[in-house]
Amino acid sequence: MSKWYKEAIGYQIYPRSFNDSNNDGIGDLVGIIEKLDYLLDLGITMIWLGPIYKSPMDDNGYDVSDYYSIAPEYGTIDDCKNLINEAHKRGIKVVMDLVLNHTSDEHPWFIESRKSLDNEYRDYYIWAKGKNINGIEKEPTNWASFFGGSAWKKDEITKEYFMKIFSDKMPDLNWKSKAMKKDMFKMVEFWCDLGVDGYRVDAVAHLDRAEFIDSVGEEKYVQDWSKISNLPKVFDYLEEINNEVLNNYDMFSVGEVGGGANLDSVLDYVAYENNRLDMVFTFDHNWRNNGFDSCIDEFIQEVDLLSLKNDFARFQTGLYNKSWHALYWLNHDHPRVMSQYGNIEHHNLSGKMLATVLYFMWGTPLIYNGEEIGMTNGDFSDISEVRDISSINNYNEVIKTHTVKQAMTNIRISARDNSRTPMQWNSSMNGGFSESEPWIRVNENHKWLNVEHQLNDSNSILNFYKNIIRIRKSEYKEIILYGEFELTYKENKRKNILIKLKTHLFLPKDTI
Ligand code: NOJ
């Protein structure tokens, strides 16, 4: 198989927020088609689309209720075929999100599964009995979910608990079920046949679970991700998907492995000889500041530059010649990198610095929509403006022990919605994203921070991205894409290179 993905310039599109063609306030597939020429001009050769399947949108499409249909607000299967076709005409490959860890509770499999203990779909999901502690019924284990609360939810129909490591409406699939796997492989094949070029495999690290034994910890629900992450069977499942389906196509796969995966574990996923994934997204470099603990009044954001450098160096050196790697600053689960590691007072320079740091390393760039113009975190002033279920759950927890002001600071610094506000195309109403009120508010700074403005400014971040992309495709390709990485200034902590800034978040909106 060819290794086209190594030389690809990837771009992640968050469909809900990219471009709204029918003015219903929600981005859609026709809207993406309208912007393909913009992406071509930027130099993009591969797009990754966030999930566009039919879904009740509890988690913006990661809760799939039908893998074979497109969410009506995004368009139709014909729009999707059209998008693939139009992208291919421009030499742009299309990568879909593949959600294997869970479905929506509105998926027909789950609707069946919960009906009775002997339903034929029962073992498509992970069910267990509660445990009895001194006459009180408890969840099968004390494990926490990523979105807050327990990793289990009791279903009243059969009085058993189903596992759900994300939201209550996202029951986890049971990869031990042969029938479920067979149905999944069929679905994976469907999209391959439709012409997609690759998959970003969502939450791939979690397909296997440890034995149901309580974790040690004081909290009611213990955040012990080791019970649900990077366990041995995950690798078997990945090999199976490849052998059953993907190896028959020239497909590319990138898995979302997340935080805490060490080099050996990453190699288990991506080493060339393993036939599992082509590359992974790790999360270590996404949180090298104190953003998670930002529930204090006068929050000072500090970047741990040494750790950040080491995160890159660890994988650049450890994976060299053994596998391939994804180069990315952020995705839709992280704050905007400009707000995290840049300095908005030096917006133009920060954007260029961030691009230079990352995109001269070896690997495949995946630029997150809006990064190329230096979009910033959202300017949320009230929780009612926040849409993300995990952030809302977290906010509700935080206000039990903190003030609303502190909880909102935390939202503005670490919430996932910070990177989900609409793409800022121009300075007009709603940033040119939509003529109707968007599903989530556009940042006020679209008046000066937008694509149109930067296209017309030869010194802009956008034009700088174009140049870097051009250089990656030029006669320097060999050295940039395949050259060896060496970290210089290993001990240099000069934080002033990045930031130690009093956060801009308390300044009036129009100064941002
Ligand atoms: C990772 C996705 O990137 C995130 O947005 C989603 O909430 C979880 N997986 C669950 O699918």
C-alpha cells in the first residue's frame, strides 16, 4: 500500500462550526464543499471530518444513532458523496471519524439490548449487576466517567448497569461480542466503498476493559483510566479491523489515544510491523500549562516549556524510523492553542511562532480549523452560552465549591467549546459563518480576526501557514518530512519565549 498520508497536509473540520450553507445556524456538508477551494489554496491535501452520522447530538455527533445515515442538519448521503467527489477532484483525501467505543442510547442496537437479559443484542453492550454493600446497591465498580459521575448507569428495565465512560446517553460497546464486531466491520466497509480515504478512530484506547474490580481512591468515583485504557485486547481488535476490512483498501488510520500513553504503548499502536494504526494522537502536549486548575480569581497562565519540548522530543526521537506520527496543536477537545501557548497581545507573532515550532518536525500536520488564522478561545460570559455536555457537567460540579466567577474562568480557559465556536470567515454578522443565529456564539473578535482580512494581508498568520505548507512540499521536503529530529537547548526554560501572561480573560471583550 502507498504511504500517501506521510506527505499529506491534513486539516480537521468541525462540521457543526465550519460553514453554514442553508442558514439554519449549523454548519453542513454543502458548506464544507463551498470552502474546498479555500482549503486547496491553503495547500491542504487531506481533511478529517468530525462525526457527521445521524445522532441526537448529546455529544455533537460522537453519539451515533445510525452509522449509515448523515445527520439531517448536516445534509444527506448524496451531499456526502458529492463532498468526497469534489474533494477528490481537488486532490484532497477525506478522512471520517469512526466511533467504535460506544453508540447513542438511541441506536437500534441499544434499544434492543436494554429490552431484556436474553435479547439477541444484549451482549453488544457492557452490562453488569450492581454490587450490594451492607444492603445498599452500588454501581458494579467505583470507576469514574470522563464526563463526570460514575462510569455506569442503571437501566430500570432489567435492573442492570450498562457501562458508559462518556455521557449517560453513550453506552459502551462490548468488543468481546463477535456479532457486534461483524456488524461494525460491515459498517467500516460501507464507508470505504463509498470512497473515504481513511479513519480517525475515536477513543480507540478504550475498546478493552479491565476486570470489574474497584479502584483504590477516596473519591466516590475514582478517575482510574488505567482500567479502561491501552489494555491488550485493543491491539487484537485493531488487527482484526485491518485484516477484515482496511487492508483491502488504500486506507489510512489515525487513532485517538489521548493522555498518559508512554512511548512503548504508542509503539504498540503504530510500529510499522504491527499492522494496527498508521499514527496516533497523543494528548500530553495539549495540557502543558495549569489551565485545568484555573478556578482561581486572578488566574495566571504558565506554560511548562521544558515539558512541552520533551513531549515533542519523546515521540520525534522514539518513533523515528519505527512508525509515523501526527503533528497537531489542538483538536475540538482542547482550548485554542493561541490562547494556551500564544500571547494574544502578540497575536501575529504568536501564531507564526506556533506554526514554526510544530510544522518543521517530521510527521503529518493536522491543522485544526481556525488555527491557521490564530483563532482564540471563546469569549463566553455565562454558562448559558456553553453547549458542551462535559463542560456543563464539570461547571455544575465546580460551582458546588467555587464561585460562579471562578467556574466561568475555568470554562474560558479549559472548556472544549473554546475551539468549537464558528469559523471566522469575515467581519460581517456571525463572522460570515451563517446568516442565522449560530448554535454557539461567534467570538466578538471576528471583527478583526478573520480569514478575509488575513487573505488580504501578506504578513498574516494565514499567509505564513501557506508558506510553511509550500515549503513542506518543496525541495526541502526530504529533510523536513524524513529528516531526523534533535532537540537543542534542552534545558532552556525561557518562558518569555512563550508566555507568562496574566490572562486576557478578564479584559473587556473588544480588547481581546
Ligand atoms: C473523543 C472525541 O474527540 C470527543 O469529542 C468525544 O467526546 C469522545 N471521544 C467520545 O466520543
